[in-house]
Amino acid sequence: MEGFCSGLHRSPHKGFSVEFKEHRPYVRGDEVRSIDWKIFGKTDRLYIREHEQETNLRSTILLDTSGSMGYCGVRAGGISKHHYAVRLTACLAYLMLEQQDSVGLVTFDSEVRRYIPPRGRASHLRAILDELGKSRPQVETELAQVFHELAAKIHRRSLVIIISDCFGDVDQLLKALARFRHARHDMIVFQIWDPDELDFPFRQWTQFESLETPAHRRLVDPAHLRQAYLENLKRFRDQLTAGCHRHRIDLVPMTTDRPYAEALASYLAIRRRLK
Amino acid sequence: MTLLNGILAFGAAAFAIPLLIHLLNRSRFRTVSWGAMHLLESVLRVNQRRVRIEQIILLLIRCAIPIVLAFCLARPVLTGWRALPGDAPTSMVILLDNSYSMDTADNGHARLAKAIDHAAQIVAALPRGSEISIVRTGGEPSPLLERPIFDAKTMARQLQQVRGGYGASDPAKALESGLGILAGMSHARRDLIFISDFQQSDWDVTTPDRMAKIRRQIDSMPIRPTITLLDLGDTVEENISVDSLEFSARALGANEDLQIRANLRNHGSKAYDAVRLRFQIDGAEQTGSQIALPAKATAQTLFTCRFPVAGSHLVAVEAAADDRLATDNRCEAAVPVLDRIGVVLVDGAPSNQPLEGETDFLAVALTPYTYGRAKLSDLIETKTISPGELDEKALTEARVIILANVPKLKDEQVELLSRYLGGGGSLLVFSGNKIDIAWYNKVLFSDGAGLLPLPWNEVAGGVGGEEKPLRIVSQHFEHPALEIFNNRENGNLADAEIHKWYRLGQASPNAADPFVLARLESGDPLIVQRQFGEGSVVQVATACDAEWSNLPMRPIYLPLMQQLVTTMASEATPPSNFPAGQPLVAVLPGQSQASPLGLTTPDGARHTVQPVPRGTQSVVEYAQTQEPGVYTLVGADAQPLHFVAQVSRTESDLRMLDATRIQSLAAELGADGVSSAAEYSALDRSRRHGREIWRVLLAGVLGLMFLELALEQRFARVRT
């Protein structure tokens, strides 16, 4: 991994470090200070001494705080998607900081609400938790626009963790994610679902009121729409999964009735693969 | 339409329940703050219109279910046909087929018995005050009682008296008769039931025009009757019948041989190698024979018999077969055997010299045994009188009067002869040199209104001159009197030479042309015949003695005169065998038979009939001869006179209309078809009270529920 602080992750860069890697013949242009003079003294040949540098992981968590994340179904035990996402974010931040990785946080809805740059200090967790504590799901989402904006903002190659329900236009979203990938960021997308959104269990007449635009209401007989809804949902998820796979983005669907450990296990498994 | 549980129909208001549920659902909805609106929106965008239509359809079905269920529980009754209260009395005509095909045994019971049983059940089930008439359709349609009656019990009793064995039904005539009776009945509800085996042969002869006429008759009736066809028949393949007995119509004397030909028919496809036939005379079996009867073929067998005693005799031929219709296995006929035939010869030119008188040859020819002093007795008994002796007494004893060269008669004698002929007598007129042509033509011919068939014209030919004699044309003779000469072994009429004869004039345009029995070579008629009243007159253009022809010298003279006279005598006698339905006519000699006579009909009943004078004789007429069989008239002399009412054997073909044809027939008549009284009762109930449709409605409820379930599932399927 690439990072400023040394940590558990191996850096692809060779540099000054205590961990010797190898010697190689000097070529013009190499820094003179890298020449191993002891070898020169013994062999009259110029060798460059190379060291393996251990760096910290640089990651940024993008937390969706749009209104759609505020949904809380009955089976979720009172935990809305937003709460679930906040807790997941906190866990991940804690875990990364414990590993002496740098972690940053971006909260957004239709625009970036708060940007906390990645830091590796333990005290940085407080800042992240404070921000998470203050975040509230509200207004509409503009994932594609926000991601384009953030892709331009995060220069250094890092791990980008997106925690969102990814509701919106799939094509636009995938284009935005592709831009992260183009900037050589590694990406994990935790897609947060409430169980109700996956099986549409409603039976009686229901007025669905949009969490993002409360004035948007629809009175329907859900029983008649369930099959069509589920089919539409499947198509949405299939498109997103296929797109993420195409861009080599890890998509981890999460439902709010599942324990966080599963999410963390998924994350660690992915990290292990990245090493 | 009426409702038996009308109160439950208010349950139809329950249709509001699904409507209310729908409206309540819409008004008492739950609100869900939903995040995945973009998924929902796209679904709604595509499906909103469909979902709305589907919801309306489902709502309509759900509303319909309680309505139909309530309607079902209310037990609705379709009363589309009903114009009157269900218990209103009806006017009913039952056409009961009692033709002899109904004697066919089905499972040991005759179809007629079943038909009577069904009719009795139908009559018994009629509402009080109903008017009933039953028409027997066998032979000619005839009502069981003269007028419709209102007493069902009496009619039920009368039904048990219905006898079968009648001739072929004429369905069209029966329907016309039934509709005619129905038109005169009193109640506003009219029913016509035709109970029959619906035999194919009966309906095949019913033309489409007849059916169309019946249809028009039905349509023109002020109150349209309901018509029901009650079918009791099924096709029977095997049946044989004795179709008829044929024998000569010539008068038969005692101890004369009579050949009787029995015609048999096999209607089925099973061949009979040896059908045993029994020949009976007056109930006593005389002889038997066996005959092979191939499949669907006819056969004949000949029985020769002789009757030693004069009188009326019954002959019967019976085939011993085990088919299901026994009625047509026996055929009967009455054979009148005459003791003598009284013939009065009126001699217009008598002579004391042998064979010189005008009728001498004739008397010898008619009574050859008497003149030959043979032991045998002549059938014919002659009496020769002069023209002045022709009076009522002479006519009373005579079956045939022969005028031989009679110049003229008195007016009262002509009047007497007219009455004699009108009562069924026979007159044979020979010409001669003494006849007063002018008188004959004026009085006896009288421009076609008189007794004579044709007027006399001029004399032709000549005796002793150069005129060449003519011969009788030897043709095929149609008249029964001359039929025997078609066989040359019995003599040739052309052997005789006719020297002189009268040319006969033209018949009056007002009268029918007489029948020419024989002609001369010149084409002139020699013997002609015409009917006069009930009798017949034969006119011969030449003389009966040997003066104008050598006919009396020829061997054929005797059989010619015998045949002519006996045939005339038998023609004068009304037939003893006649088609059922035609009046029975018996002619009794003299007017003295004024006392009532007893008549036994085929059903064994005894009736009293009163003879009426006709001409110089007495006549008994009995018109109720619909029932085939033997009618026996017992006169004052206790000698029975048998008559047989016969029917054609068309009914013996036991192929019935199939279900398809009965259906089309019912459709044509606007009728319904049933097969039993019970079915008729159910049909009648539906006609009177309407047809209960709760079962249909219950099925409808279940169907709607199933439909609702299926649509619910169907509508919930994916449509994106």
C-alpha cells in the first residue's frame, strides 16, 4: 500500500528504511547518497543499496447521508440504514486507525457536506466520531455528481470506501466510480439495504412518502406491485454488480439486520487480497 | 323471473362490502417513508394504468360475488315462458299413437302400454279444472271422447280402454287434428303432447310443405300451444309380416275352389329358412306350409280352399315367428260365399221355339248345370220375365237384371230400375233389333243423366249380306270380368264373329267416360260399363242371342257371361274387406230387414245397427271402423256376415327416427322432446313455474371466486 505513515501494509515504493531489500549496480541519475560505500570499498564498484519501505494505508470513507439512508424497517430492530452506515463507518475507522492506517471521512448527500482528510493519529478517531455523531440523513442524493467532485479532490492513491445505498441512476454512478478507478484508487462499496427494500413485504394499501423529497407521495396497493418491484430491484442490483465487477470494484451488499462483523470480515478479506 | 326466497335477494346489497373494503383500504392506508422511491417509481410508471384497470376488474368481480350469491340463495326461477300462475288449469291434447307398431314389445311390455301409462301419469298430474282431450293417431286421428272433458279421473279410466293394432299414423294429420281441437278449448294455457314411437316410415311421407303448414297453423293460433314430443321408440331390426291376402273378387259359390295368395315380407336383415304358416278358415286350422324368407325380401305362398257352405267365412294366415311385433304376423280376410246369384232376364223377344228366344242362350250359359241336368248346382239362378213383368218384386230377388233386346220400358219401371241401381244393383243391357233407340237415348241415356252408359247410334254391319263380320280385339283385359281371358287357355274372345252391332255414341260431357271392357276390330266399343249410384250398368252393343253374332255358339260365351254376371253381382255387393276407417256397408236383400241388427267389433263390443232401405234393398252402414280386425254383423236369420277392416303394413318397418331427426323435428315444431312422463313433469314445472337457476348461479359464484383468485395471481405477475 501507498501511505505516509509506516504501518502493516507493504509499500510498493523502495526508499529509506531499515528493511534492506537488495543491491543493484549504480546507474547514472541515482542519488549519490544511495551508494553503498562499504561495497565500493571492498569491490571498487558502485552499488546502490535499496530498502523496503513500510507505509501506512491511506483510506477515505465516503458516507452517504442522503434521505434514502434514513429508512428503518421493522425487521431492522430500530436501526436505520443511516445508523447502520454510521456504525459501520466508525468500526472501519477505528479498525484502520488501530492498524495505524490513515483514515478520512466524507459525508455527502447531494453535495459534500463534510470532508475530514485522512490522518493516522489515534486522536483522529475523535474527529471522525464527532462528525458521524452529527450527521443526519436528509435531502436528495446526487451520487454521481458528488463522486466526480471527490474524485477530483482525492489526489493520492488510496482506498476509497463508499457506504451508501447507491440509489440513483446506475450508469451515472458507475461512470463516477470508474473515475475513482481511473485515479488508481482501490474501492470498496458497502451497499446498505433494509430488508424491506429487498422483499417489499407490504400488503395493505400504503402511501409511500419519499424520504428525500417528502412531498413526493404515492398511494398504491403494494400487493399488485410487489412482483414488478422485485423484478425491477433485481435488474438494478444486477446492473450495479455487473458494473462494479467490470471496474474491479468490490461491492459488498449489507442488510441492516446483519451484524457488522460480517461487513468487517468482508472488508478484511478484501484487504488480505489486496496485500 | 320470480324468487322463491325473495328476502335473501337483499343480500345482494353485500356487493357494497368489497367496495367499502376497497374504499376503506384506500382511505385507511398506512404511510411509509420510503427510500427506494426510484425503484417504485419506475414500476409505477409502467404499471399504473394496468394496475388501475386490474383493480377495477377485481373490484367488479368482488362486488359481483355477493350479488350472485344472494341471487343464488334467493332461488330465482326463470319464468320466461310462463304467462299464467303455475297452478292455472290447462287445456291439453294428447296425441296417442296406437298404430300397431306400438304393439312392439320392449322388455316384455308393449310400447302402447307404456304410452298409456305415461299419458295417465301426465293426466293425473294436471291441475284441477284442466281440460283434456286424447286423440288416437293410429289410422285416422280419432278423439277418445267426442269432446274434451274436465274430469281427469274419467279420462284416466278411458285411457285404459285404448286399444292398439291400428293402421299407420299420419303424424301431420294427427298434429293438425290435435291443434284443431286445442284451438277450440277454453283455457289460456294450451299443451299438446305427442306420444309415439316416431316411426320413420310415418314421418318420411310427411312433406316439408305439410310441416310448414302445421307450423303456420301453430303460429296463427291466438294462444300458442306448448308442444312436447314424448318418444318411446327405438329401432327394431328383425320383423316379418303377413302383408296381405289376395284372392279373386269374383263372386264365389259353395264348393268352388278359391286360391288365396299370402304375401309375406321380411323387414329385417336376418334370413328365415323356414317360416311356418298356418292357414285357418273360420278359426279352424286347415293346413300349414313353410316358406323361406330371405333378409329384406318378400315371398308369396298359395293356399287353395273350398267352402262347402254358403255364407260369410273368415280366412286367416298366420306366420309363426318370434319377432317382437306379433300383430303383423297374422292377416285375415272375409270371404263371402254365395248360395246363389239371382238374375232376372228380361226377354224383349221371347219365343216358344228352343233357343229362339232372346235370352235362351243366355239362360243356358248362366245355368249350365241346370240345363245339363248335372248333379252340380249352379251359382246363378235365372228367372226370365217379359218387359211388362219387371216390377219391384222381381227386382228384390235379383242381383243382376239383364235387359235383352227390350224395346222400351214404362216410366215407373225406369224409376224402379234407378232406385234398384242406386241401392247397389247391377244392370246388363243387350241391344237387338227391337230396341227403341230413340226411347233408349232419350230416357235411359238422357244426355248422361240416365242409366245407360252411352247412347245408341246407328246399326253397323249386317246379317246375311256382304258385310264382313268383325272380331273382338284380343287385348290385355283390365276389367276383372274379362281378366280370365288374358290367359288363352280360358278361351279367346277373338274367336267370335260379330255381324251386327250398334255403334255407341259419345258420352255426355257432364258425365264421366264409361269404362270400355272390350272393343271390336273397328274400334267401336262392344262392352262398356259405368257406375250409377251404388250400382253399375254394363252395356253390350250387340245382341245376346245368335242373331247378330256367333258369340253364343262359341265356347267362350259361357265363361264370358258367367264372368260378366258374377263380377257384376260381386261388384254390386259392398266389399267385405276394406281399409280400416272406411265405412262398413252391408247390403241386405229386400226392404224387410227393418229390425235392428247386432254388430260385434274387433274389441268384442256389441253394437246395434239399424238397416235403412236403399232402393229395393236394405243397407247397414257402420262408420266406426278405425280399429282393424273382424266386424261381424248378425242378421235376423242368425247368419253372421263377416267384414275385415285391414291396414297397410307400412308400420311393420320398425325403423324409428333417430335422436337427431327428433331434435330437428322438435326444432321445426318449436317443441321439446322428452322420453317419459317424469321428464315431461319436470319440463312442465319449468314451463309453469320457470326454471330454477340456483345451481347455475352457484356455479357462477364459484366461477367468480376462482376467477378472482386466478386474476389476483395473474395480475400480481411481473409486468415491467
